[in-house]
Amino acid sequence: MNSIRQVTVFGGSGFIGRAIVRELARQGFVVRAAARRIEVADALKTAGDVGQITLMRANMRVPQSVAAAIAGSQAVINAAGIPFQRGRQRYEQVHVDGARTIAQAANAFGVQRLVHISGIGADSRSSRNRFIRSKVAAESAMIGAFENTVVLRPSVVFGPNDQVFNRMARIACVAPFMPVVGNGRARVQPVFVSDVAKAAVEAVVRPEAAKKAYELGGPRIYTYRELAELVLREIDRRKPIIGIPAPLMKIAGFLAEFLPVPPLTCDQVDLLTQDNVVRAGALGFAELGIEPIAAEAILPTYLDRFRIGGRYNQHAPA
């Protein structure tokens, strides 16, 4: 019988974290959504019954706050992460030291399940990219302090308010062409954020998931050029797709890193030139009993705002 009733979610205010909190609440768990800035997660309070979801302020650099967020929970999910470095928010401190702090506290409080959200490519072979390098070290730190850790490695995650399809749609609305990095032939396997959330909950409730890593990808593999075509088709825009040499994009990414919220970084450009797909033979959604949803089924629900005239400006079928 499953004795897990309360789950702490670190990064509960983030894109993936919010989805996990909602899915846990939907399945009847009591949830603590822990984040450095809980004010951006106020809407989560209405995702469950009264008192089911509690927002807790926790800073990875303050072990006492991490311990307070975990105390009393039987399971912990780490979905904390940063897309770029700024000030004291560094990859090493947030991804690596933060993971270690969470795992050590989970061990100290006798937590039954620990789930870590990582990313495809987070293995020892991916060492050039600063972002991926920190993800590799985070997995090692987490497993080193809590050996039964379950690791989930999603491909590019999409859904309302994502940073992938929304950004491409915004660019398509204002630019004379749709840019892709290099020749746009790098492959990606977009995964719906709600499916990642379901996988996190399954990792909590399935004892057999302990000590395993799951690679999570959607049902279809695309090239980035095909993703650009998909977005243009969905928002009904006619724009040429033009490849921009990666070195030029890295220069743009380097300059953008000086902005308060960079739209692109050198690390992100590097990732856009590499395949991001589930490896053959890897454990995945099937082993967790989940059938992932295709991007084509979800994109119309939130990209319609980029169409001229909105969702009702649809061509009638012939």
C-alpha cells in the first residue's frame, strides 16, 4: 500500500514545477510547492482543494529553508533550474549544489521517494556545454547523496507559456523570415509538460522506479526546420525559413546574455545544433504506463493567439 501522502516540489513556481504540482493535487496528494519566489506561483493555490497546496519559500543556497520545505513529506521532486546565469544564480549553485542540498535533506528526513528532473543529454559525453555540464553534475550529486533517486530526462518541453513554440511564434509575427540555427537538421522530440508531470507522479508512486533513469520524448521526432514549418502552419503565416550559421548565432547569444532576460544564450545555441531525442533502448514513458501526446494535438490550444483573427480564423476543410 502506498504510504506517500505529502510531496514537496522544488521549483514549484517554474514551468514544469507548476504542472507537477497540479498533477499531484489532481491525484489527491498534499503538496508543498517550494520556490525562491513564491509570489509568482499564487495561482497554484486554486489548483487543489482548500489547504491541499502550500507555497513555501526555499532558497537552494540556504539549507535550512530546504530542510523546512521537506520536513514531514514522504516524497520530494526536484524541478528547480535556471535557463541562464545571472548574479548569484549560477548553474553550479542552483543545479549542482542545490540538488545535493535537497538529496542530503531528503536522506536526513527519511524521505521514501526522490525524483530529479534533468534533461536528455545529461550524461558524461556532453561536457562542452556549461548548462548540460551542470545537469550532468546535478545528477551525480543527487544520486551520490540519495542512491534511490529516480531521474527523469525530458526532451524539449512544450505547453502553454513555454519558451520554445511561443518564442518561435513571436518571431514569425514580427520578422520577415523564420530563423533556424545552422541547417536546422538537428533532431528534437518535443514532450508535453503535462506528460512530464504525469511521469513525475508515476516515479513517486512506483517503487520499481527507484535507481532508474527515464528519457521522456513525445511520440514524434522533428528537425528544428520541421518545427518551424509546424509553427508557421499553425499560426497561418507565410515566411521563408532561413538557416543562420551557428557561429553568428553564438555571437548574438553572447551579446544577449548582457540583457536582464536574454532571449538566447550561447549555451542554448549550442543545444540547438545537437540532437535531443530518446536513445534506443532507454527506459521511457512506456515503462511508466504513459502514452505521450503529440505536439499537433496541443499547439492549437495556445498558439491560436498568434493567428490574425485568433482561433476562429480557421480555414474550413475542403
